[in-house]
Amino acid sequence: MVNLWLAIPITAAAGLVAGMVGISDGSFKVPLMVLACGVPMHIAVGTSSAMVAATALMGFLGHTVAGDLNPNLAVPLLAMVAVAGGLLGGRFSLKTKPGTLKKIFTYTTLAAAVFMVAHALISRAT
């Protein structure tokens, strides 16, 4: 059974810590929801995606208010990348077995970690 009183503060803390160090918290929230809180994988992925959408909306509004919005770039990106990616990703996750989703998530998180370590080592060397 999912314990929301446990899931909400755990994922909020993960988001706060991740934001403080400048990394995406999605790679932490999904495993925390699944492993620590008992949330099914497809619900955890959907919830994380909704959280990313809310965060992106706040960033969009902040840049718009600051006058940093370039509509000639933003509108095509929104139409092509965000909508298409959301629709395709949603369909893919619904048709994929939870075990397969866990493996995909594991490999993409590992690849991101390797990339970040390599980038840090290269930046330090220069």
C-alpha cells in the first residue's frame, strides 16, 4: 500500500537537495517512490513527469516575466519536442512492462551519472 504521508516529504526532500546542487531530481524521485514508498513504477514515472511539468511551467513563467522569452524558439520547441515527447513517452510507458521500465530507467540513470562524472573530470583537467 502506498503511504502518501511518507512519499510526499521524501520526494520533496529529494527535490530540494537535488535543486540545491543543480541536478535533476527525477532520477531520485522515481526510485524513492518505488522502493521506499511502494508506488507502482508506471504511477511513479507519471507523477515524476507531472512534477517536471510543474517545474518547467514555473521556469517558463519566470523567464517570461524577466523578458527572456524568445517566442520564435519557444513555440516550435513546445510543439515539436514537449507535446510529441509527452505523447510518445506516455504511450510507451503504458505499453511497457514495469520490469522493463525499471531496467530502462536504471540504464539511463547510469548513463547520466557516467556522463556527469566524465564532464566533471574533463572540466577539472582544463
